[in-house]
Amino acid sequence: MSVSGASSLWAAENPLILASGSSARAQMLNSAGIPIIVVKPKVDERALEAPLLMAGAGGREIAAALARAKVLEVSARHPGRYVLGGDQTLEVDDVLLSKPEDRAGARAHLRLLSGRVHQLHAAAALALDGEILLAASDHASLTMRDLSDAFIETYLDAAGEAILGSVGAYQIEGLGVHLFEKVEGQHAVIMGLPLQALLAGLRMLSLVRG
């Protein structure tokens, strides 16, 4: 494990443990000067999600529950350390999407999202010794253009395997920007982290100076 993002703004003695395999979350924390060590959580997200869906939970609630599950699992393995977990869900017309498994799945996602507004819900939770100290969430609304079948195929060809790394089959910081006509919300939320709310909470806990 390597430490990255260290700066004088982080007030804790040890680096923050990031309970997430998301490179985007790691990069955002690095850019904010928060030193991190990445430890991937050992949780079955779909198994945790299933009973919540059956109970009628929405995207915001599920993102928050998954962030909590991830951070608590990693916190149990790292006593005495501050651990941050995060999750993001995509919701369109009360339907939650999961990451596509292949090109056909990505094509189906884009056809569903075409011409519609969808929401990205980002949640984060901070824990110490198995206790949640902070929970934060935010959302963004994105309006996708009406996409022709021909353009969808052109986009899938250009984006390649990257389409499988995102629930919406796009990376808005890359070629995915061509898919949208309107974006409402903070960029960090779209990338998967309610960063402003998180930083405010970290300041309240005296973990970030300011």
C-alpha cells in the first residue's frame, strides 16, 4: 500500500484509509491534499442491495447503505484508523442501473438513458473503530441527448472497454461528454464523491484544517 495526496491540510496523524477501488475518488482526495491508503472492501454489493430494492429503497438510500457497509467492513480490519467509504448509484425513472457486463448491456443502458434525465447519487461515510462518525450525500441530474442507434455504436467503438467501468456506460470527463445536453450538479458528485459535504464534515471533526 502506498500513501498519496499528503499535505499540511490533513490534521490526523495517519493517512486516511479509502475503502473504495474507485480511481476517481482517490484522485479527488489526492487533489484535495488528503493523504490516503486504498484498501478495497470485501462486500457483495448486489447481495446488500437486493433486500433494499425489495423494500422500495431509492438510489440515495442504497448509495448511503453501501457506503456504510464498505466503510464498516474495512474499519473492522483497521482499528484505530479513520476509514472513508463511498458509493454511487444511477437512477432513471425510479429504476436503478448496475454496471453493464458487456457491450450489449452498455448499449441497452444508453438506449434507456437516451433523451431522459437521470440522477447520480453519491454517498460517503467515515468510520473509526467500527463507529460511523460522518455521513454525507449529494446528487446530480444529467440530461442525455436523444441518441441515434448509429451514434451509440460509434460511441461504443470509440470508448472501448471503458464503457464497462461506469454504471451509465460513460465517463463524463472523457468521451461521455458527447452524450449530454445538460448537466446539473457538482462535478465531484458526478465523479462519485460528495466532496464539499465531506470536507465540511472533516473540518467539523478537526481532521482537516481550516
